[in-house]
Amino acid sequence: MLVRNVLIVALFVTASEAGIFHDVLAEKVQRHKDIKELQRQLNLVLEEYDELFDVRTTEVQGLTGNVNLLRQLRNAVHAAARPDELLPSMSPNFAKLETLADSHPVLATLSRRTYLAVVILKWMLLGQKSLDDGWEQELAAIASKFYRLHVHSAVRKGMLEYLHISKSGGTSFSAAAKHSNCSMAPGIGQVEELGDFPRWINGTAFEEITGGTDVMWSYYSTKGRPIEGQTCTRRRAYLKKFGFNYVSNEFTLHGGSSVRNTHVCPQMFNVVTLREPFSRLASHLHYMLARVKKRLLGKKGLDEGKFFDIFCAGDVTVWERLAPTVIDNYNVRSFIGERGFHLPVGDIGREDVETARRLLLQFDLVLDLDGGSETVDLVIQQGLGWNLSMFEFHIRSSDSALSKLNYSKEDCPNHELLQTLRTRQNPDRVLYSTGRTLALLDGIFLGVARALGLRPGELAAKEAAAGISVPGDEPGCGLIRPDTPYTSSSSSGRSTLG
Ligand SMILES: *[C@@H]1O[C@H](CO)[C@@H](O)[C@H](O)[C@H]1NC(C)=O
Ligand SMILES: *[C@@H]1O[C@H](CO)[C@@H](O)[C@H](O)[C@H]1NC(C)=O
Ligand SMILES: *[C@@H]1O[C@H](CO)[C@@H](O)[C@H](O)[C@H]1NC(C)=O
Ligand SMILES: *[C@@H]1O[C@H](CO)[C@@H](O)[C@H](O)[C@H]1NC(C)=O
């Protein structure tokens, strides 16, 4: 019911704005050097969404029962030969989408990316030519509607869950959230009671290898989550109890005792930052080396030579025992749930990539850290309503963090080891290619929204005024307003779900 206010906000695009859609499209697409791969990925995204649209289980956030609408939307999108032909068929479906998006916000995200992927593919087929004014206005109008749905969904969910894939900008992201007055657990917003801490190192193996030293992050062997973290409802209730509207999860997505039940939490606003997998891996390896060196040298009995012999000699089996997940497709593992995360080295295969991709496709926003600071900041500012540049928060630039630990990559370059590992990260690379494509699609709709002058803060305030409870002038967190009761329409504040 709350969706009515999305419809109430009148929409108009003046003639002076003609050209916006094309300009944004051209600017974003030209950053993708490999056009063939982009086309391949856009088609893959469409295929995957097709399948998600067809799914009859609860796999996709309870889509059951709405399959018909989704089919209609999809067919409308596919039937059109040119971008402008999409429009007459989109409009009637859009109204239906708006009424459903409230109970199934993921529908809006899926439809938005499907629609944009088709538009881009057709625009490419037509030689990336400028669009005439009529199309421009219609396309911009639809992008703008999708933007309003996005704001609506963020305000309504009122709680952001960030999937922190280690060494992918997570510390900066959480610092940006904190600066934007998101309410979170101390540090970087991780809650140990929810089981969201990273599982890097097998402590037993570390002790064996080093002759008896223990180390931080040795949670590897802890496979599941404590009870509070086991269902989305419990997680949300636990966070609410502390008044948090931001949480950072550095383990893996939820569930996953079998692949089928791994899921994102539909009542959270889900965001992930991705990074080129090999840079991520190299950065992670050196970060661990710096920590391990400090730890070992701080202990009696191990000198620098010993550290060097064990950890800098490029012995891949040491790392396979010590940090099996970190060095073997850690991105894919971060999506596929608790069982999949712990699969043995070398066992991440095609099916796991597909599972990971399906889950990634359900995120509200996907950021590509290697996509350039402008694009990242566009998502931060327009997609989250945080008025800042994420790169101001690059507080733990890896080199300064390493030198603080008196470690330099040159001390322990491990070139050959890294080369060996590089050849094994194909699943991660495939997933990242899809991730970049999703980041492009998100950048386009947000770029158009910005160019049209749609202001996240103002729109969010209107949502609030139109019926979604936001008490007083409490400091917000951009679009993630405090105390938005997801499961209740009462306006009674902090303890609604407590
Ligand atoms: C965060 O809250 C503080 C204290 O209430 C306020 O001064 C500051 O302007 C807020 N910052 C943002 C970005 O809202
Ligand atoms: C951790 O390492 C120990 C010792 O090498 C090994 O026995 C154990 O199976 C490993 N744990 C897991 C969960 O792989
Ligand atoms: C964003 O921040 C800048 C200064 O950092 C300020 O001038 C501007 O008014 C802010 N915009 C909004 C919408 O708060
Ligand atoms: C840093 O490391 C160098 C050589 O690796 C060593 O000589 C120096 O004492 C260390 N400094 C500190 C403060 O630990």
C-alpha cells in the first residue's frame, strides 16, 4: 500500500533534458573496452533473470505467485526490436510492478536491470547512435521511475547489509557509512554474535606450521553461525535491538547448508563492492603476511629468517593448509553460503559460479571498485544518498597499512606463488565480469537520475512524509532512514521489532 506515494510524485522531463539518456549510456559503455564481452555478459544477465523469473521455489525471495507478471514484463522487453518499442509495452506493466515491488522489492531491481540490459544491447545493435527526442524522454522517464522505486525500497527497508568481501574496499565503505551517520556496531559494523566475522585462517594448521603460535582470524574451522545470525528475521531483530541500521558481513551469504537455500536477506538493502579478483588476492596475501610477521616476531623463538623460510618461499601447500578459502576463489565463496564457502581448494566449479551469480543479481546495488572513482561515488551519492566521496575514506590504503606493520611487499614478494594462484581464479574472474556488468547497469540508471536532477535526500523525505515512519529529525544514513519498520506500519520508533 505504501507504494502509492511512488505513483503520486509527478514525473516530467523537459525538452532541455533531451540527450541525457544517450550521453550517460555512451559515457558508461565506452569505459568497457571489450565490447564483445560486455554483450556476452548482458545476454547472460538476461538469461539468468529469465531463469530467476521462472523459478517456482522460494529461492528468489518469495517470488512464487508473481511469475506471470514477470513473464509479461520479460516478454514485453524481448518482443521489442528497438529501444522505443519497449516503451508502450513497459508502461502497463510498470503499474503492476509498482504495486508488487512493495512486497517483493527485488522485482524492481530485477526488472530494472533486465530492461536496461535490453536497451543497451539494442542501442549497440543500432550502432550506438543518438536517440531522437521522443525516445530520449521516454527512456529517461522510465529510468526515473526505476529510481523512485529504488529510493522507495531503500527507505522502506531501512537497514543496509553490506557484503564485505575481504580486501575489496570494505573498511572504506564502512567508514563512509559511519560518516553518513549510519548506526552500526563499533569498528567496521561487524557483529560477532551474528557470525559475520571473516574465516581466513585454519588455526590448527597455523600452529602446526609455525610450531605452536596462535593467530588472529583463525575462525576458519567455525563453519556455521550462532543462532542469532541464522535467519534473516532473527538477524534483523538482533540489529534492531541495538538500533543499528547498518551491518557488515565478512563471512558469506546466508544459509547454505545446501546450495539451494543460500540467500540474501530480502528485508535488507543489499550492497556489495567488487574488485578485480587477482588484485584482491594479492592484497589479501600481503595483508596476512604483514600480520603474521608481526605476530611471529612478537613471539619468542621465531626470527625473521624462520618467517621468511615458511612464508616467503612460495610454497603453495602451506597456503592451501593455512588459508584455503582466501587463496581459492574467495569471491565466489563469499556468495555461496556456509557449506560452499568451506569447499576444499580446487572444488569451486561452474555450478558454484552460477549460484554466486544468481545471488549477486539480487543485490540492490553492485559497485566495482576498479570502475573508477567517479562511478563509485555516483553509486555512493545517488544510490545511497551519502554526500561524500568514498575515496576520501580510503583510510587503510594497503601500503600504509603494511608499512605500519613494518612490512613491505618487496620483503616477501612471492611472485611465483601468486602466478600459480592466478591461474586458479577463473571462477572468480567469471563472476567479476558479471559484477562489472551489473555495476554498469546500476551506474546508468543512477547517472540518468542524477542528470535529471533527482535528489536522493529530497525523494527519501517525500517517501517518509507520504507514510513511511521516520521519527523526528534523527540523523539518517542517506536513503537508509532510521527506524523504518519493515514489518509494521506503526510509527512507534526504536523498539518496533526489538
Ligand atoms: C551526523 O550527525 C552529526 C551529529 O548529529 C551531525 O552534526 C552531522 O551533520 C551528521 N552528518 C551527516 C552527513 O548527516
Ligand atoms: C585445519 O587444519 C587441520 C590441521 O592441518 C586439519 O586437520 C583440519 O581438517 C583443518 N580444518 C578444516 C576445517 O579444514
Ligand atoms: C554535500 O556536501 C557539500 C560539501 O561537502 C555541501 O556543499 C552540499 O550542500 C551537500 N549537499 C547536500 C545535498 O547535503
Ligand atoms: C622493521 O624491520 C626491519 C627489517 O625487516 C628491522 O630491522 C627493524 O628493526 C624493524 N623495526 C621495527 C620497529 O620493528
